[in-house]
Amino acid sequence: MAIAVHPGSFDPPTKGHLDLVLRGRKIFDKVVVVVGINSRKQPLFSASQRVELFRASLLEVGVSDVEVRSWEGLTIDVCRALGATVLLRGLRQGGDFEVEQSIALMNRRMAPEIETVYLNCREEFLGLTSTSVREISRMGGDVSPFVPKAVVAALHSLQRGL
């Protein structure tokens, strides 16, 4: 059984992230979304909030068979803990490949049993990043074309200080 891990910060999850997971479900027996915890970064949402936002986003599209969890540490370690043999990554633009290739080569040196598989993002998600969503939201713009409804609501709650 091929288990794929899709790691990321997902701060917040976008429709591009969701699309990648939905497409990965067609290829792999199981997909696990892993929300990374990086103590050096100050995310907009806590790790537990990002996990819940991704779960809610999956439920919006009727998906209940994707596990979403958080992890602090090396991605290859969570793969090993889950019995995953694949890292599922998305590529948006040319610069993504160089960054992703460097990470994949380091992961291969540490864990040759884990393969990295890339899916190109759909055209409508080119240029879509969590960073751009946060900035649009901070400036009062409409983020609904870019993120699931649960994320829109969470961003609105932050703006209202709830």
C-alpha cells in the first residue's frame, strides 16, 4: 500500500493545497497531510488551527479519508513513523523546482527508501501562495477565490479580533 505524505506549513491552507491532495488521492492508496511546526517562524494560525482548517477544507469537498496531523522535526521522520514511502509535493513555477530538488536530494541522502513525487499545479493556482492570501486578507481584500470557506471564515475572525 503506497502512503504519501504531503507536508507544508499551510498557513493558511489554499485551494491549491486542497487540489494537490485531491489529485494525490487518485494516485496513492493513502494521503496524509502533515502540517509542519517550525519554532523559528511566527505563523498566523497555530499548528492545531491549521490542522483543523485543513480538515474542514477537506470536509467541504466531501473528503473524510485523508489524515491531517502536525509534526515538528524532519519530514522523513514523519514518513517513517507513518510507513509512508512517498513525499507528495506541488510545483507552481520554475523557481519552485530548484528549491524542491535541493530538498528532495537531501531527503534521498537521509532516506533513500522515500521517493519525492511532484505534481504540477493547475493553471488557476499558478502564483497562489499562503503568503499572498495572508497579505490580501490583511489589506481587507476578498480571499474567497483562493481559499476554502472555512479559511475565509477563520481569516475574517482574525480581522475582527475574535
